[in-house]
Amino acid sequence: MMNNLRGAYTIWYRDMLRFWRDKMRLIGAVVLPLLFLFVFGSGMGSMMGALSPGVNFSQFIFPGIIGMTVLMTSFMSGVSVVWDREFGFLKEVLVAPISRASVAAGKTLGAATIAVIQGAIILCFAPLIDFSLAPATVALLLPSMFLLAVAMGSFGVLLATRIKTMEAFQAIMPMLTFPMIFLSGVFYPIEAGPVWMSVISKINPATYGTTIIRQVALRGVPGATFDLSLFGHTMSLWDNVGILAAFAAVMILLGMHSFSRQE
Amino acid sequence: MNDHIITVENLTKKFGELVAVNGINFEVAPGEIFGFLGPNGAGKTTTINILCTLIKPTSGKATVNGFDVVRQQSQVRHSIGLVFQDPSLDERLSGMQNLYFHALVYNVPAKIRQQRIEQVLRMMELWDKRHGVVRTYSGGMKRRLELARGLLHHPKVLFLDEPTLGLDPQTRNRLWEYILDLRESEGLTIFLTTHYMDEAEKADRIAIMDYGKIVALDTPERLKDIVSQDIVAVTTDDNDQAAQEIQQRYQIETRRDGNELVFEVAQGEKFLPAFIREFKTRILSVSLRHPSLDDVFLKLTGHEIREESAGDTFKAIARRHGYRTRR
């Protein structure tokens, strides 16, 4: 047990070291969401007006963009195991006297931590779009972000154990990330879109993450929750948390299992 | 239990149809430098990967430091240090951070961690560069860092898979000085694979591997006794006629190697002057060699071991598909 904890901690610690060393990556990861928020958001928002009483377009996409940041960062970090394989470092990890499952767990936690840090950085820009955040809301947002990050990070780790070549990796990544972002309700309310899109969005696990973040962020604005409805049932915050947590749990277990079996 | 630090019994590994390792047996004594010699694709790396628990054998048994490589993976992993054929460093971290990570993973106690790291870095003459990012290191520095890392947790056995591949001769020599010093000072057992003959000769014992089997296992000296005679290579105006003449005059079989005619004689230094005086066919060149492991390999397997080249990569592939490329 101690051995497994130490293993997971070490892998997590390495991710933190790398994150800290790579400050350029940090800036790069924040620029894209901010572009969406300020350029895309302001431009579209000026044509649209309020989406719901008291919520303009920028304020609507703000929680979505936090979700997008968390989703992209954690997914990419999880999948970065592929790079470790390519550059050989994975071998050092695989012959180390720590269990493979703890490596997968540590990697997921590392990815999630980095993702939450980057999401929190975006959160700091809230005042610039007149988005009021109570301290209690922030305190609820962080675990919401973390849940989404764990789900996507472990999904990334699982995927990385299956992708063996860089060519496959480069082909698959954009095919997965972009649909996952665009079909998760980051930029528009899912229930307002065409049926086929809302069906795909509801299959996309990331949707529940962005919805949770939006529900929490807008909890102070009455009637502006943009709830999902699944088979005629309006999804409460806890319903969404349940689905995302279940998905995260399955991904973690599959990721640990798949990691243990690779040679 | 026995006194051997590594034991291997009937070890076999198949990848689908391909038998990479075919029922090999050997033992390694503590403090020994044990070399695996063979061409690419002979099964050396596969054997190392089994011994260091990276892959599981199809059948057979192997122990390292008394621990079974399948059932006691964690204990085996604690007992061994590794330098892989390909680099396995985190290139975005510093040398120091790479070692710190390793110390954490191998549970080197916090109290002695810094001291150990400093010790191995100084030994490998990397202390001054410890804060540099590994990406900026030269090939030789990376290898030294890997060697330092492999020693950090005081393993019982150090596995070196083609440790000097792609390094220039000077760096190779330096690396070998370090390795020999380590055996001297730490009493470490060293298990290495190579396809450089001169490197294999530094081992106490050598197992010659070909097509997944061990074809010979002995000290370099005794292996060279297999080819007890000196080797003469001549080129002549007419090699067919020369071969016939050698057969008639000395009752010696010759062998073609390119445009050379190769044959073995006892006491080559005494043979040559008379040979050149008496020989009727015009000789263009003549050379005399004492047997090397290359010749041993050739004698045992019927084909040559060569350093990696495009042609050999092709041969290795052909070999994997079961086509033998014999002369």
C-alpha cells in the first residue's frame, strides 16, 4: 500500500516538475481560451444580446471555456504517456519497483492537478467580463473542475496504453478533442440546438463536466442554469455529478488495468 | 537456493510464430562480467527484457538475486540496475531531477538520497552539469547519466544492453573504464549484450547467441581456442588455381570471402615466408591474423557477425521471417 502511494506520488511529482519547468506551455494553454472568451465571446455577444435574463454570451461561454480548458489540458496530459513511450522514459517507469496501476493513478492525478491549475487561471479573468463569483462558488467550482479533469485525464491514460505509434496518435488526437469540445455545450446551450447534435452531446461525457461547471458558476443567477434533459428527466447538479463520476471511475479502472497489462 | 546471482533454465520466448529465445540455459556468478554476444535479432535484448521483468517468458524459469522474474517482480526490480539500448531519460528535466525521480521510485531513504545522488554524479563526472536540462546533454553524457541512475539504488546486477551503441571510440573507452572500476569497487555483477567483438572480450565469460540459442559459452580465451589456428587471407591472380594449389601442397581446405581466399594454419608467422617463396600462383596480397571472436562466431554459426549497416538490417529482417542468409 505504502509502495503504491509512493509510486503514484512520484509520478504526480514528476508531472508537477515538468509543468513548472515548462512555463511556455502554461502561457500557451491559457492564450487559446482567453482568445475564445474575449475575441470570439465579445464579437458574437454583441450580435446576440442576453441568452437568458442577466446572462450575456460572454458570461454564458465563460464556464464552458473553463470546462474546455480543464478538458483539453487533462486529456492531453493523460495522453502524454505516448510521448514518454516515444522518448523512452516510459521504460524507466515500467521497470521501476512500483505497481503499474499506481503509475496510471499518479499520471491521472498529475494531469488533473495541472488542468485544475489552468482552469483556475482562467477563473481569474471573471471580473473582466462582469462575471461575479462568490467565494463559495469558487470553492465549489474547484472540485467540479477536478472531477472533469480526473475523468478526462484517465480517459487519456487509457487511450495512451492503446496507441502505440506517433502516427496513430497524431491522427486520433484532433479527431477526438475537437468534437469533444464542440459537442459539449461550451459555446451554445445544448437543449437549444438541433436534436441530432443534442443526442451526440449527451453521449459525450465531457458534456456533463461543462454542464456541472456552468450549473455551479451560474448558481447565483435564477433561471439561468441551462439544464440538460435526459429521456425527459431534467438533470440536477447531482445527477450530472453521478454520471461523470461513474464515467471517471470506469476510466480509472480500465486505465489502471490496461496499464498493468502492457509490455 | 544456490550461489548464482542469475539462473536461467530452458527459457523460451515466442512472439507469435517467431521464436526469439529458444530454450536457453546459463548461470552467472556474483561479481562476474557476463557478456551476450550475437547479431541483431539473435535474442539478446529479449533475454534481458525477461530478466528485468519487462516481458514474461513463454516457458522456462529465470531468477535474479534469488528472486523469480515472473512471481517476484518487485524484488527483482529492486535488485537490478538498467541501461537500455535506447535512451530512457526525461529529457525535459535536469540530470539532477532525473536522479531524484529515480531515488524516489526506488525508495532510496530520504536521509541518504542527496549524498547518493552526489556520489554517482561525481563518479560519472556530471556533477558540474547537474542542473542542465538533459535535452542539452551530449550522447556520451546521457549514457553516463543513465549509468549513474542505474547505480543509484545500489543494485546487485547491472544490465547493460548495448551500452556503447552509437558512441565515439573515446567515449566508449571512458565508459568501459567506469564499468570496470565499478566491478572492482562495488563487486557488482554486470550483464551486458553487445555486437562489438572487442567489447565482448572484456567480459569474464561470453555466451554466443544466434537465432535464439546459445551456441557457445566460455571465457573469451577458451572460445578463441575453438579457432586454434592462425588465419591467412590471400588474394591472387587466379583464386581457383590458388585454392587447388593450397589443397595439393598443404592439404588445407580454403574458403572464399569476397575476393580473398581464407585458410587456417598452425604457427602462421613461420608458415608465411615459406608459403610466399614456394607458391606458384602469383600472390597479390597476403595477410595474417590471430583468431578473434569474429572468427569464433563464424566457425560456430557459419555466418559473420557484423556491425549494423543497411545490408544487415535487411538480413535481420529476413532472419526474422525465417530466411537464412548464408554465404
